[in-house]
Amino acid sequence: MTDPNSSNIVRVNQVDPTVVKIQGAGKAYQSVAQSMALAVQDATDHLRNISTVATTAVAVATEMMISDPEKFGQYVQIINQAQESVNKAAMTFKDIGTDAGDVLDNFPSGSD
């Protein structure tokens, strides 16, 4: 150990508060980024599930259209509604992805 009056004293366990603040902000940013990734994954699952249901509805409506051509219009309406549900799910996916990106862009990362 050096002389306490010397300028070469090594100080142990002294942390600059700025470093702690920057590290904390970085960890918070990582947590928010993970949450946004999960939101996008959930939106992806939603879109996939809606697409599966819509594809099934279209297949059944097409089969019934072939077996009962007199109700053609009714089955076309079902097919159109199934496609509309996929379109809405795709827009929801896009909105969630865009919003997640905006959240990250506006969240302090600690590097500023």
C-alpha cells in the first residue's frame, strides 16, 4: 500500500455513478427489446393461426361450392370473409412490428 498522502492511491470499490446509470439504461433497453421481440413473435403466431383457420374455411367452402353449386354466392362470401380476416391479421402484424420498432427507437439505450 502506498502513502495515504501520495497521489498514487488505488481506491477500491469506488464506482462512478455515471457508469452505473449508463449500464442500467442499457439493461433496461435490452429488456424492452426482448419484450418487443416477444410482441412481434405473438403477432406472428396470431397471423399464422388466422391463416390456418382461413385456409381451412376456404377449403371447406370450395368443397361445398362444388357439391352444391346453387349456393355459389354464399360460399364466395365465406371465402371473401376468410381472406379479409387474413388481411386484418396481416395489418395487425405490421402495426405491432412498426409500433415495437418505434418503442425501441424512442427508448434510451444508455449510449446517448
